[in-house]
Amino acid sequence: MAEPAVRHLPRGNRSALSRRPLTGMLFVAPTALIVLVLFLVPLGILLYMSFTDYPLLGAPTLNGIDNYTAIPDDDLFLGAIKFTLVYTAVTTVVIFLVSFVLVAISNSTRRFSKVYRTAYFLPYVVGTAAASLMWFINYDTVLGVYNDLLLRVGLIDEPFAFLASETPAFWSVIALVVWKFVGFQVLVLLVGLQSVPRELYEAARVDGANRLQQLRFITLPYLTPTIALLFILSVTGSLLAFDQFLILTKGGPDNSTISLVYAIYNTAFQTFDLGRAAALSIILLLALIILNGVQLRLLRRRDA
């Protein structure tokens, strides 16, 4: 059996091949540097702080895992976990329900459907802090638009304090979040919906499938990856909610609207316990990694 011929590259070509790894490393070096400076180094500092008694003024001292073992006794943080989970569940469900209705309206061929899409998306371009401040003014009992509107139509006899009690304050934040983020969800769902081949619907109609069957066997299977992506973004964003609570409710009334990030903020900048705040941040980071890992694993299993 003849031995395979060994191809000898010219010296110039071998030199070019040896330079390729170096060239590739030079291309990725700026991105690697950005990841190192903006993510890995701060993460390392945060991890170090979580194992220290880190006062705002003065030198930090190592205290082992004391910051972590104290978390089960932190009522503020435990209450924030419960509230954030409820807030995440309610926000995700309400945004999905509203977005499905708006998609059905704006995906039709009726007049002004493009105007509707633009109107839905406009609030998304407003920053969360600016939107929260705007809604805070609108909720005001003296200057607010909502009280004036409700009084004019006769639904209330006197100004209503939306943010003064627990349940109205909670739903006031939900209303803001839905108004702010539903446009993005509608836009992404519309893109996914319009990528479904029209021929499938025509074939289904020829076979006698009604609208419900078309939705179940054509639309939903095609939209599953899009819905899964929006679900991950919605859950992650809700778990990290902060601006709307800081500006609208300031965690009140009676600490009933303190989210996880707001609890970390209070620990760091109200009680000035930076070591404990760093430990809480590490716990939140691990929870997000695990949650997103589970969601991605379920998504890949469904696609397989």
C-alpha cells in the first residue's frame, strides 16, 4: 500500500499560517480587554468585598463567610425576595397578555395598524427613570393627570393616593412597567409572527383548519423560540428592577415594594454595610445564572 504523499508547503505559506493565531488573538484582544476591565475585575473586587467587613470609611477586614451566614436573618432581604418573585410573576403574565392583544390588533390589515405599532413602541425609547418620574407626577393627588381624569368622569369623588397603600402602589408600578416595556415585546412578537410562511396558513385553510387550530399547530410552534427569549428577558429584567421602585414608591409604603436590587442598594448606601451588600449581590448573580441556565436548557431540549 502506497504511503500518502506528504504535502510540503512553501516556506512563505508556512510563515503565513504561523502568523494566523497571533492575528486572531490581536483581533479578539480589544474585546477580551473590555471583558477583563468591565466585568472580571469588578466581579473579583465584589467577591473579595463579600468576604470582608467593608465599611464606607476605614479599612476592610476579612470576616470569612459571616456576610453569607447572616443572610437568612436579614428580614429586609427575605421580604425583598418574596416581593420580587411576586412582582416578576405578575409583570411577566400581564405584559404577555397585553402584548398578545396588541399584536392581534397591529398585525391586522385594518387602517392605522402601522400607527398603532409606532404608538406602542414609543414609551420604550423613554428611559425607565424618566418614565418613573413622569408617572410619579401623574399619580400626584394635586398635579396628577389620573386623578383629574377620574374626577372628571365621576369614578371618584376626591383625589385618590395611588402610592399611599400597598396594593394600589403595587399595581401602579405594574401599570408603569407594562406601559414602558410592552411595545418592545409587541415589536419582537410581530417580527416572529411575520416570519411564519403564509403558505402554511393557506394549506391549513384548504384542509379545513379553523383559526384556533392554525394558532395551535402553526403560529405557536413557530413563535416558541421568540416567546422563550422574551420570557427570559422579562424574568431577568423584573428580577433586576430598581429605578421604578426608587422613584415611584421609595420601597414603601411600609417597605412593601422593596425589590432585591433596592434591598442591596439600601444595605450599601443606607446602612453603609458594603460587605453585606456585596454578598447579597453575589447571591443574586448566582440565582440569575442558575435561572437563565435552566431556561436555556429547557429551550434547547424543546428545540431538539
